[in-house]
Amino acid sequence: MEKPFPYRIYPIGDQAITLDFGNLIKDEINAQVMALFYWLKEENLHGIKDIIPAYSTISLVYDAALIKKWAGNVSVYQYMEQYLTNALQQLDLLALPSTRELRIPVCYHQSLAPDLVELCEVKKMELDEFVAIHTAIPYRVYMIGFLPGFAYMGSLDERIVAPRKQTPRTLVAAGSVGIAGVQTGIYPFASPGGWQLIGQTPMTLFRANDDQPSLFQPGDQVQFEAISINQFYQLKNNPS
């Protein structure tokens, strides 16, 4: 097992606990988080109500009354703190599920990318150059949040890093591809949002009735592929 990164453990309320590797976006740290996530899921400790992985943290929501039954002479929090510490020593990064590679078509046409032209002006680059940079590398899905199926991916090439908009939009179209800081992501539903919008995918990213509703899962590698406006509407009108 690789030596874990420095971390701290702290309570969040009276029935949840977080293990925090620091406020960093790094593949190696996220791999530690996901290894711990899968180990805890397999362990399936009775009394754990939810396990929530993020970029560099993992949180456990638990039933304090149930945990107290076998916590012995220590507090519920102390028991959970020791449980997480022990779990961290069990990690085997080689046992992580195989990384999935997903290719996502994106149309960067101005009609579907309301912030792209302005971003290109700010960055002093041509639209084609911006698109080439955004599609040049695969992005790791670090976490799912904000909306069901919304994948936070990174990290962007520093040449196209851009802040969130100062005033969020009241409505962002489903499938919109955005940028916020070093992150990129796709809105699975129409919703308010403050990310810089640079394109749109015709794909459906969340199907509530499927066994696995979200297309994306933490640890996935996502490669964007530029498509034309005609291809976009062909795929949009004829989903597979």
C-alpha cells in the first residue's frame, strides 16, 4: 500500500465525520479518496447511512444510536474516528476498479456556447485554438455533485482557466459544457448556473430509471470530441 497523504479527521454535526486530505485537486489524492470509498462500501459497516466522496475528502453519515451499541467505553465520534483511521491503513490502490474511458461529443458552435467568444477575446486566442485545447486531454471525474449526474472534472490547461461568472444565469440548457476555475463539467439538466458556457453535448447524462442513473462515475476519464452543429442536432434528435 502506498503511504497515505497527510490528513485530518473532524466531525460535521453529531452524526457525520469527514476525513480530509487537504483542499487540493490532485489525481493521486482523489485516488486515495476513491480507494477508501470502495473499501468502506465493501466493508458495509452497519449503521453507516451514507458515504460521500469528493475531490480530497470523504464523509460518513452514521446512525449514532446504532454505532453506540458497539462503541464500548469510547464516544461514538471516537469510535468512528478510529474506524476511519484503521480503514485508511487497509487501502490498496491496486484494487481500485478499472478506470472507464468515456468519449463525449460536444458542439462548440456559438449558438450553444454563449461565453466562448468572450473568453476567446479575453484569452487573445482564436475559437478553434480554444476548442483544440479543451479537447486535447482527458479529464478525471473527481466527484458528482450540485445536481444528480453533474461531474466535476479536471484539471484544465492553464491557458483556458476562467472564473465563474459574477452573476449566475437563471437558466442553463441541459447538456451545456462549462468551465469554472480549473474545472470543467456538464449540466445534466436545465438549471440555474454560474459556469462559463463553452459548448453543449447532445447526450443524456442522467436517466433516473436506470440501475446506474448517472453516466459519469468518480474516477472516470472523459475525453471531449468536437462535433459540428449539424452533427449535434442529428444526435440530439436521434438518441441511441
